[in-house]
Amino acid sequence: MKSLWLDRESSFTSDAIPDEKHFDTIVAGAGLTGMVTALLLSRSGQRVAVLEARTLGAVTTGNTTGKLSLLQGGALSALRGQYSLKVVQAYVEANRTGQAWLMRYMEEQGIAFQRRTAVTFATTDDGGQRLRKEAAVSRDAGLDVHFSRDPGLPFPVVEALELDDQAQIHPMEVLEVLARDIREHGGIIVEGVQVQNVGSDLPVEVSTRKGAFTADTVVIATGTPILDRGLYFAKLEPNRSYAAALRLPGETPPPSGMYLSMDPPTRSQRTHPTPEGELLLVGGYGHTGGRAVSPKAHLDDLLAWANQHYPGAKVTHTWSAQDYRPTNLVPFFGKMPRGHGRIFFGTGYNKWGMSNGVAAALSITSDILGGQSDWATVIHHRVTSPQGALEAVRLNASVAKRLVEDKAKVRSNPEITDQTRPPEGSGVVGLYKGEPAAVSTVDGNVCMVSASCAHLGGLLSWNDAEKSWDCPLHGSRFAPDGKYLEGPATHNLQKSPLKKKD
């Protein structure tokens, strides 16, 4: 699957691996957080290198739904359930600052975007009650929200909450302009260079699959941190969700706002202009990364829902993305523990990375250059609530339980042999000469790799939507041939269950 944003001709080409080995700052990850950070530091006069394991925007940014909104479903009432109003207001101000920066940047650079009313809607009485709670907290936090009973959807709603003057964007157009701007200020962006480790002494050594570099500071902007310092993988729950672009039949007009359901399963809608007319983008139906029996069934459910309400619509693209929900619901950003003030990171945007990601970049840049904002100070000094602590215990207990269950399960699966050939598009896991092995067939190619995740050894599961091996513990993902795709892992899978780490 390839997203609407990534399925296009791109003007971006990677810089070559530099002969120069030392930089003022090295940024790992060429998504929105990494690229905004790199631009701001380059503008300040720093020599900056962005190292991207895959390609520009290949992971979350290139697979988002591209909503830039301060109305975020039930996010604010969930936060208020754990924190003081002061913390909720700081979260809103962080997002407002990130949104304002990005909208101003797009206007200055001539990047097309559309202003829209953001709408959270409820289709049940329970959802309506939660929506009213979200409205109260939103107003307390300074958002001018209002109710509507007719938000312009082709199905009845109990109630809808609206916030005017939000935005929808094309994320890859933003990234490509950021890349050009970074280069104009002396920075470089190198694709295909996976950061595998970062030291903490000066100069900070950055180890990659293509050699070592050094820097005065390092920014980890990889979705979920690839460094285990601070154990953030244990404080984040990976969530995989699905999206599709639809061309509606005839003269059927798509809904005019940006929509998100309060009731589960999550259903998201927005439009995207094209020369042939507007597309409708739908999304949602998520699950914990690596734990769905059939990810494709979740995508099929999304498409069935879309077909029910938009009959005759033609699907032009389907894709999926992985986001990380912090157990305490607030994004993590700033100085990484045991980094001696030289390693910075941002993570845990919980599906609202267009604003949270930019806010994290602004705060990280301020930290590096010697400043800080009031909202960042409040967020940094918050105290994790008992509910947040219990959620962390729950998450890690479920991870431990899954690890034990999978070790037992793999022994009961059919044995893997050199003759194992799964049907096209499928993958199987079992023991090969006593070791966990994963075998898949994609486009006629049969590949066997270790079934143990390169992060902490979780037993991988087959993703029948993306044709990938996904870890149910912390969300690392790998291609059928074992190549790293995303998540906290820093290595490819072993090519053979019996060989050492690749």
C-alpha cells in the first residue's frame, strides 16, 4: 500500500553520504519534527545533517491524514481526567504554537493548504455525553468551540462539536519545501542511513549502518525513540490505523469539514483537492500495533463503512500509519535521560503530530539554543498521575503476557522447514531447527527470517495489509526480507534464525 501523499512525483533527491564527519547537530529522522528542527537550527547558523533510515517522510508523516487541528476528538477531556487545568492549557498552547508556526510557514512559502472547520461528532447518547465533557474542557482551555446538530454528514449524528479555522495539509509538500529550505541554509538530508546508537560524551558519536559521525548535539525524531535510555518504548503504546482516498460518483459533494468520531471505532474524514476534483479521505479502525489477527480485516471494515455511506465511491489509495500513545497522554519531548544534555527527542504525539510534532521541534530548538517557553516548562514539570502510572503498569503487563503466550504458541505451530511455502501474500511463524522462524511469500518471493524482533525478541506476527512482519510488544516493523521499516529496533532481522544479528 502507498499513501496518497507518497504516490507522486517528488522533486527531492537525497544528498550523498558526506565526507565531512562532524556537525553541530545531527537529526535522526526526516519526518515533520526532524525537518522543522533541522530548519530552525540551520537558520541559527548551525551546520546540520538529517539522517533518515528510509526516505523523506516514509513513516508517520507521509502516512498521516494531514489534519492540523486543535480540536482533537476526546483528547482534552482525557487529559483533564489526569491533570490540572494548567497542564491542559499548556498542551493546548503547545499545539496552538505548533499550528500557528506551520500555517505561517506554509503561507510564506506558498504551500497550498485548506482552512476547514474541525468537527468531532457523536452517533450515540454515550458519545454525546463525552462530547459535552470535551466541550467544557475545551472552553476552559481557551478554545472557541460550538455545537451543531447538522455538521453536513450523510448519516445522523446525536451531536457535533465544531472549531472553525483549522487546516488540512499535504504533508509531503511541506516536507519537500522544508528540505529545500534546510539546504539553502547549509544543511544536508541523507536518506538510507539508519542511526543505530548514540554516545553521550563530547563529541557525541552517532553510529550508523554507513559509518560513524560526531556532533555537538543529537536530535532523535524517529517516531518512537530508537535509544532505550529512559525506557520510552515501555511508556508508549503503538497504534496502527488505516486510511483510504475515495473519488465520489457523479456530482456527489464530499462533506466540507474535517471530521472525527467520538464513538469507537474511530472514523476520520477530510477532503483533498485534485485537478480531477476533490477526493474524500477516510480513516480509522485502528488497533494495537502487531496484535491484530488480520490488519487487512480492519482496512476492509473501514472500506465497508465508507461504501455504506458513500455508495459508488471508487477507492484510489489505501494506506496505514503507526502512531504512539503515551501512557500518561502527554507527548514526551526535550532532553533524553543519560544524554548529558546533548541528546534531545520528541515522541508520543498520539495521532496529532502535525501540531504536536512542530511544537516539539520548537521546544527542542529553544533548549539547544538557550531558551524555553512557558507551556514547555509546565509540560516538563507535570507529575504523572496515578491513572497514568497504572496505565503504564497495564501496558507492560500486557507486553509481558504476550511474550510468554507467544513463546508457548510458537511451539505448537507447524514446524518450519526448507520446503515451507506459504500462499501468496501470507506469512507463517514456527520453529526451524528449534529456533523461531518467519516465512512469507510476496510477489512470488519466499523469504525466511528470524521470527524474533531485533529490538527485544518479541515473536513477530504477519501483517496481511502491509505485507510486513510486525512486533506485538513495542511496534517495530520489518519487510518480508527482514529489512527494518519502523519502531524502536535499530537492526534488520536475522536473515536466518540460526545466524547472528544482521
